[in-house]
Amino acid sequence: MFYINANSIQKSYGQRNIVKSMNINIFKHEILAVIGPNGAGKSTTLEMLVGLRKPDKGEINYWQVQHKTHMGVQLQSVPFFPGLTTVENLQIFAAFYKKKMRKLDVEELLSRCGLTDCSHTEAAKLSGGQQKRLAIAASLIHDPELVFLDEPTAALDPRARMEIHQLIGKLYNDGKTVVLTSHDMDEVMKLAHRVIMINEGVIIAEGEPLELCKQFNAKDLDSLYLQLTCKEVN
């Protein structure tokens, strides 16, 4: 079963073609990693898939009409409300979804995202890893089936990355589909069941990480990434 089926989607800004006739399927209960160089079109593609931008051409089909209420999105930067605690921020985000959170719901979400010990700490004073987990928690308030995480471990230390990896694993074990972007190929190899590699607005490789490495005779995903996106690298 697919959650999203995108056919021949295109997006341009002025004279620059960012996404060029791309076909993407997102299936139920998988961890999908979308990778590629900066400026390759990853973010624009995700923005179209989640409905933040409309394709210039092509169509995007969703598994149900009310799909937006079943999707959660964590962007790279989340504007937390200044002066408010972790819990208070979550309560405000819940209001956006018109969802009233019981104390038990809040405690469960905090525990799930490893934020129990800092529930009454101002969001602005949280560590980088804690802020990332809070951003993910905000995307999970309405218990979505499909979760988009845009570089969830960028600029984090090893311990914070490990905690995010564990959280992503929990989401998958809870039956959710996770779509993430990343520049960390070890992370992608560890987490993703399927990879879509984008360069210059087109998909240049798609499949299971190990199978892709075998297909292109690459020793690992880093080597494959360089082989396909940096042709000048020997």
C-alpha cells in the first residue's frame, strides 16, 4: 500500500529547474531516506510531498482525502515560543491541531521522545539534541501515520544522534512510516529500508542501501554517493 504516489512532478523558480519530472512512491511502514548534495532538490521535493508547495507540473496522489491530518512534519528549524517550557510549547502545538492533550497524553509523548526530565525547562534553554526531540515531539502530537524528518540529526553530537536514532526506531516499531533526509551515510545505512538519491533535480538511484551498493559495485554508501554525485572524484 502506498501513502504517496507522485508522478512527473516538476518545480522551477524563475529560470532554474529545481525538480525535473520526478516519480516517487512512499509505502506503508518503511523508513525511507532521501539523500543528495545541497541544492539537489531534496527540500523542495519534500515540501511538495507534504503540501507546502504545489508542483508546477505533475500530480501527487495520497492514500486518503484527509491525509494532512495524518502526516507529521519536523523541519530543520522550529520556531519554539520564547519563554515557554517544553510542555507549554507542546500544548500550543496541540492547539494548532485542535487537539486537547490530557496530562497522560503529554507525559506519554514526553517519555516517548526522551524529554521527561526537561518537561519544565524553557525550550530555548534545551540542548541541541533536546530541541530536535522536541521538534519531533511536536510533529507527533496528533499521532500521524506518516512522519517527515528533515535532517533530524544535523549538527548533533554522537550521543544526541544515537537518541534520535532510537526515537526513529520506536516510531517504526509503532507502525509508522518515516521519511527522512540526511547527509550522514552511516546513519542512512543503519536506519533506512529504502533510499532515494537525488542530484540536480532528478532521481539517480533508488532501492535498498545494500542492494544499491552491490548494483554499482560500491564498497559502502559513502562511496556510492561520491560515485554518483561527484563524477570527477576517482
